[in-house]
Amino acid sequence: MHADADVMHDLGGPIGQNASNMKFDRYLRAWREHGFGRWAVETRDGAFLGYVGVMPSRSGHPIGPHAEIGWRLVRPAWGQGYATEAAQAALTDAFSRAGLDEVLAYTAGGNLRSQAVMVRLHMQRDPSRDFTLDHDGVKAWRGLVWVTRRG
């Protein structure tokens, strides 16, 4: 999935096996340290479709500590509702079981598919939190921020 140029377009293109493994290790660490993180998304028969879930922000993030929901799916899974369904379940878990009060989402301005998921999740745009950073080797990646709160 991380080697697919379409899937990784908003983050500057494909990443190698080592970088993909490092992401996976970070997701496992989040579960151990915080009790929440990314979930694997599969079909009923066990075919891998991608991941969705809430993660604690990385240390030193430009908008400070926060929880962020994200998703990445293999290209054939796009447009079938998997991201929205899994993200809603992850938000429900984050608010009810993990006790979070607020979760952010962010994406590049051109990633209209992810923005559509955020709208379906009833998230609200918060331009006051938009930020720019180097993200996995992509220079000056600009994140548009959306927010949802418990309740």
C-alpha cells in the first residue's frame, strides 16, 4: 500500500519497506503507551484493505499535543465507504473507551477524498490550526485541520 503512488500521492509519493515498517512500529507503540492507535481494516474474508485509527500526535508537532484520526486504504478499496465506516468506529472508541474529548484530522488541500470523509464524519474545519511541516520527507506539507469533539 505504501508503495502505491496513487495511495501516497498527498504525502509526496511511495515510501520504502523500511519507512513502512517504522510506521507500523509507531502504531504498535501507540497502543502500548496510550491504549489507542491505528486499526487494520480487512474484508470479511480477511483481505487487507488498509488502516484507520486515532493516534497521539508526534512530539514537537507544530499545533502541540493532540489526537489525530487518519486513514489509508489500498486503491481498490476507495469509494466503497470503508474509510468512513471504520473512522466512525475509531472515533466512537476514542471518545467512549479511550476517554478523549477532541480529535483532529488533517490532510493536504488537494486531497478531496479525505476531506469528503471528514465531512461525512461531521467534522468541522478549523483554519486557525492549519500548519506546515516537513512530513516523511515531503517539504512544506500544508495540513488543513478539521476537528470533532465528544458529545
